[in-house]
Amino acid sequence: MARVLLFGRLADLAGWRDRAVEAGSLNGLRGVLAGVDPALGEALAGPGVQVAVDKTIVRGEAPLAAGSEVAFLPPMSGG
């Protein structure tokens, strides 16, 4: 099981911030989340959303180990 963390508007959209999800890869995790909540799946695939696996930003696919922490970070704005 991976621990999934959502921040900002992503958490607001999903209605939760922290959840355990069974998945062996980052793409698999995205698929599980999109299957449960299509709007969240679309938001996670949106431009500017970053993903950190075990506190390291990753791009593209990544394997997930039991107990991995996956954080989805919405686009930042500000000045």
C-alpha cells in the first residue's frame, strides 16, 4: 500500500488529503485514483501538477514499494 497525499485544490476536489491505496507503480496509482474519481484523475494529469515519491520529485513512471509516500502537488502561483 502506498500512502497518497493530496495538497491544495487537489485535496479540495477529492474531499480527502491522506489515503492508503494499493498500487505497484505511479501510473497504476493514477489509474486507481482516476477509476474511483474521474475528475480527480483528470486534475492529477493536468499541467503543472508535480509528484513526489518518498519526498523526491519524479517525472514520468516510477515503481512504488510497500509503504511508499506519494504526494501530488498542485501548480504553484504567486509573486
